[in-house]
Amino acid sequence: MADVKHFDPDTALDLAMRVFWRQGAAATGIQDIVDATGLNRSSLYATFGGKQQLYRAALDRYARDRSRTLLGPLEEDGRGLPAVHAFFERLVETRCTGEFARWGCMVSNAHAGGENGDPEVRAVLDRQHRRLRSALHAALVSAQRQRQLADGADPETAAEILALLAHGVNLRSRAGADAAALRATAAAAVDAVARPV
């Protein structure tokens, strides 16, 4: 007879994701996951494998579900530069207020941590960076079509710079940076590629 799980693996993975997100992979032990989920080690190992497999699954869950909140609106917004400004406003708001304030972004945290040496983790990080850069690029191309960009501004280069700025906002917010300062920096970066009024 097949073993019947007496817990919801999706809920357990979400709880584990929060621990890894808040503490980072290196600082998280399997006992931290046991404490957060209420599951015993054997149930965790049987369902997810070891800590590294669980971390990979948690990072993938975060990248798939959490980034939808921030990137989805940017990907669907055709306003050009106002869409980019709105993206950075949402980003700073998300990183500096609410339940997950000062946790940063699990993807950006992984870029800065030792876990990025794992090829499967690196693949998730690269995929997410491409998605972020692509969403910003599309918004900047839309801005260019609407004559919002300065003459000579290159949407491709600007998208890469703004993507790196987004990672910087994530990391600085985790370190306790002031939300107003982050907003001002992001606004200045976007305005730097705008057509003078």
C-alpha cells in the first residue's frame, strides 16, 4: 500500500521558502525547517530530498510565484516610463513595508550568497534576471515609441542598468536602507533616460 502523506507538501514548501528567504541558505539548518514546518526530518527528506534539493524547490517556488506580483504588472503595462517608475515604487514598497520587510528578494539574496555555485540554482537566477531585464526592456521600447526616452538612450543598455538597480534595491533594503532614499535613487535612474521636458 502506498504511503499516505499526512501533510500538505505545498504548505510545507511555502514555509521552508520563508525560512530560506529570511535567513539565507547558508544560515538555515534542517532543524530550522523542522521547526518552521512542524514536520520531522524523515518526512522532509522523503518528500523533498536533502536540504539542497529543498532549497532549490523553495527558490523555484519563490521565483515563479513571488516575482509575479512585481514583474507581472510591469510586463502588462504599456505606458513606458510611467510603468518603470511604478515598478520601482512597488519594489521599494514591497521590500521596506509589510510582513516581509527587510527580507530582500530571495533571488537577489541568492545572487549574493554561496548557493549560487549550484548550477541548478544559477539556472533559476539567470532565468529570473532575463525575465526582469526583458520586462524592463519592453517597457523602455514602449517608452521609446511614445517619445519618452532621451535622444540616444539605448533601451537595451538602460534595461540592464535598471535590472542591476533592482537587485541593488533588494539587497540594500535587506540591509535596512531608507525607503525614501531608495525611491529617490530609482526615480533619478529612470529620469536619467527620459526625454527632457
